[in-house]
Amino acid sequence: MNKPNSRKALFALVAGIAFIAAILTACAPTSSPPEPVSPAAEAPGEIQRVTLEESKAALDNGEATFVDVRSASSYAASHIPGALSIPLAELQARIDELDSDGWIITYCT
């Protein structure tokens, strides 16, 4: 490999590592998740994160509507039983399909 291509490869490698590090940093939790609050106590427009355990309990008790915001093909491949499929790109247009007084839990993984 000659010097110019070697430099390009090294630059691409370093840029790729920096990109991955930036993504991991952005996705890493910076603090412990907030305590869950009942949906009625939330301010309008505020999004509350819930733990996996809280989500599972809500699912088991029928206390929440689960909305899968992935693509329709991802939903078809696998999803939480009973979850609605509303891809993220369609969510704004289909928001009226959801009970605004209920607990809505969206997920994408």
C-alpha cells in the first residue's frame, strides 16, 4: 500500500472509531432513569422513561398501550403481543388512534 492510500485508510479508521464513540456516548444513560409517574400526573407533552420491569408489569396488568414505532416489516418479523404498529414517520398523522388519557409506551427495539 502506498503512503497516500495508507493515510486515507488510517483517517477512515480513526473517523469510524470517533463516529462509533459519539453514538455510544449519545446513547449511554447519563443518570439513573426517573421514577415512573402515573400518566395523569404528567405534564402535557412530557415524555417519561420507564424501565423494562415497569413496562412488563404494565403489559401484564393491561395498564398501557404499547406502540411499536419501527417499520411495518420489523413489526411483522417480531413485536410485543398486542402492540399497535404505528411507524414513527406515521405517528403524527395517526396520533388520534391513541387514547390520550391512557398510558402509552412506545418502543423501537
